[in-house]
Amino acid sequence: MMISFSKSWLNKGVFVLSLSLGLLIAACAPPTKPVDLERAEAAVEQVQTDPNVTQYVPVRLDEAKEALQRAQVAWEKDESTEEVEHLAYLAQRRAAIAEVAAAEKAAQAEIKNLGQERQQMLMEVRELEARQAREQAKMAEARTRELEQRLAELDAEKTKRGYVLTLGDILFEVDRAELTPGGMQNLFRLVTFLKEYPDREVVIEGHTDSTGSAVYNQELSQRRADSVYKFLMNNGISPERIVARGYGEAYPVAPNDTAAGRQRNRRVEIVILGAGERAKEYQRPG
């Protein structure tokens, strides 16, 4: 009976001792960190690793870190749960604000960078266009010099109507429309020129002196102009590029009261038009 009583008290003592030790251990264990505080710490840590945050909004990052530190201090001082949660919430919000602000700044920087790149591209394009324009101007100038040289070789005279190549009376059979060998030789050079410059068209004008009837002179001037027309066409120049007109005695270049003057008036003028001008639309100025 005595032994049973002792065991009962012994078991109770062990239980009490175990309970006391458990309470003591629980009292000594560190308190569990609030979930809101852990979230705030994670949020601040995340924004700290964002290069946009550190580059564009370091002040916002400092504000988030400062708010987190206040929340941590409040928890360590065992302030009220509401206070800790409030401060942790502020830290999370400031971390989120820092992240959003950094994203906006990064986007603005990207837009600015794209604008600068676009401006640079525009400048490069304009420089390229200017360089091409200069090169084209040089090429055009070179072509103009070459054209003038070729026209000079044809003995063409520069006038208000364009360049004019004159075939004198001696390049035709007397009182006839047939070309002499010398006239053909001159026209072969013109054929070569027109083939080299396919954008050029010509107007062939026949002229006479005032000797004889006006009707006959007009007919002779037209036949001579037609003779030149046919020669050019037969040597590969498109008839679309040629117009032949006879003016008779209408446009003298010298008085008809001397033999020398009359000889100058008996002529065929070939007007070499400018680039883009059309022979069929050409009107001789009065």
C-alpha cells in the first residue's frame, strides 16, 4: 500500500516537472515573426535587386528600407501587433511604389533613347541624301560639260531656242533638196550624238532666200527639211523624236540684197531641244 502511494506521487512530480520545463522553454524561445513583416522584408529585398530601382529611384528605395527598419524595430521592441503590421504594410507599399516608379523612369529613358536614336538616324539619312545630292550634282555637271563638248564638236550654236546646228546651202544640190556628201557627213555626226543622248529631240527648219516665188521657196525649204528628216530616220533615229518644217523666206538671218546675204539665208537649221522638251510641241518664237 505504501509502495503504490509513493509511485503515484512520483508520477505526479514527473508530470509537473515536465510541464514546468515546457513552459520555461516556451518562454525562452524567440517570438514568431509576423507574416506581414516577412512579406515586407521580401518585398524590399526584391526591389533592392532591381537595377532600374537602384539606377532611377534610389530615394524611393531608401524610403522603403527606412519603413522596413521601423517595422523591424517595432517588432523587436514588442510593440503592438497592429503597429508592427501597419509599419510592415507601409514598407511593402513603398517597395511597390519604388518598383513602379523605376519601371516608369526606365520606360521614359527608353523612349528618350529611341528618340535620340531616331534623331540620329534622321541626321544620317539627311547626310546621306545631301551626299547623294552633291554626287548627283557633280554627275549632272559632268554630263552638262560633256554635252556641251559634244555640241561644240557638232558646231552647234547656243541660242535662246536651244542649240542650233546650221546646214548651209552648199550642203545641198543647187536648187534641189538632195544632200551632198559633205551634208551627209555633218548629219552622221548628229546621228551619233542623238544615239548617245536618247532624251534629246530635234526640230528641222528649212529656210530660203527671197529669190523666186514665195510658194516655190516654201516648198523647197520643206523638201530640204524632209530630206534631213529622212536621213536621220534611215540611220536609226526614231521619227517620234523629229519634226521637219519649211519656212521658206520667212526668217532671214541676213539682207537678201546681196549674194552673200542670200547664201546665208539658204539654210537648214536643226534645233536640238533640251532634255524633256518635245519636238512635236515646239513653237518657233517670232
